[in-house]
Amino acid sequence: MTSKLVLSPHFDDAVFSTWDILVRERKNITNVTFCGGVPPEECVMTHWDGMCGFNSAREAAQKRAVEDANACEIAGVNWKHLDFLDLPYSKEKSIADIEEVLEKLVPDFDVVIAPIGIGQHQDHIVIRDAIISVYKKSRSFELVFYADCPYASVNGWDSDDSSKELDYQWSYALSQVEKQGVRLLEPTRIEFSETQVLEKLVAAKTYESQLKGLLEYYPALLETDGCFSVEVTWKCESVE
Ligand SMILES: [Zn+2]
């Protein structure tokens, strides 16, 4: 069996966006979360972490790490937390720093699964662009992209780009990838049965603190025909 590496900028990204792959492959998967670092004591907590019910930035990072370990246990995958900080607690990450980490990680894997960057979160974009660069240099693994949840289904899974702000438009994220010399193949769309969504929701609800914040913006997040009912991935090929 091939070994697969899932790149999660934040703790919930793999479970929210690649559940189908995680539970199909289980122990062949390693889910690496980049922003797994714990901010220093003196760090002023963000509004978001307050919305998630925390009293400090440290408490938020520590609790989220435990939630993620529990979710990965449910999925049955291997996991690893790196010590980058979430964007509000760090300056913009440098692509060179992320590339350096990826160059050490990827030789152990046949397939790397990365965010495509819908939503334009800087942590997602820098990891996407770094893995594209490493992919073009090494060509030693297959590269697959995933649609970032919940951003990808912001107006529902079947809504047209014209109804969305630029950051949430699929065509914008896809064009950013293709501009870097990567040709995306036809997407694979998985539609879960109600039973499968309910299984995914058990793991998704493990990110209890994150959901407190997300539900403010995505009130239908946990509905069985909502955000978690579909996943989309793209295989690709390098054209440079
Ligand atoms: Zn994320």
C-alpha cells in the first residue's frame, strides 16, 4: 500500500476536508498539522479564540492539540504536530521555511495531499505554494489537492462562483495553482451517504472548541446534507 501524507495547515483541515481518504487508508496516512505550536504566555488572545471559549492563546493551542489527537484516533490515522503558530500569532510564514520542512517530510511518502487554497487563508496558501515548488523539483511523489472546508461550500456545494466573493471562488484558487506550472485533472467529488456523514460528524465534533467559533459563521455546518456531506479532490501533473 502506498503511504500518504496529508498537509493540514490547522488542526481541523484534514478531518473536515479529506475524511474519505483518511478512513479509506487509515494507518497508511500521516496527517501533519503545521500550526501546532503553542504561543508564548504574553501573547494577546485573538477575538476568534475568545469566541471559541478560551481564556488565553496558550490554552487554545493546547486544547486544540488534544482535540486533534482524539479526532485522528477516531479516523485511525497517524498524526504529527509541527510548531508553527496560527497566523494571528505569527507573522506571515515564509515559503522557504515551509519548503524546508516539506523537503524533509516528503521522501517518506508516495502521495501528498494538500489544500488548494479556496478561502485564501494565508496559512493554506503558503503550504500549497511550498508543496507545489517541492513537487516540481523532486517529482518523487503524486500530488493531490483538496477543497478546503468549510470555505469551499460557503454558499452550498453547488453554488456558482459568481455568487461568491473572490477569496471563495474555486476558479480563483485553481488558477493560482495552474499559474505555477501544474495542470489539474478532473476533480473527484465524493458524496457521503447519511451514515457516512454521521461517522464524519463524530470526528468533526471532536474539534469542539473550533466549532463554537465556526458555527457563528456557518450555522448549517453540522447538518447532514451540508458542508461535511461532500469532499472534492484533484490529481495533477507538472507541465514544467
Ligand atoms: Zn485551516
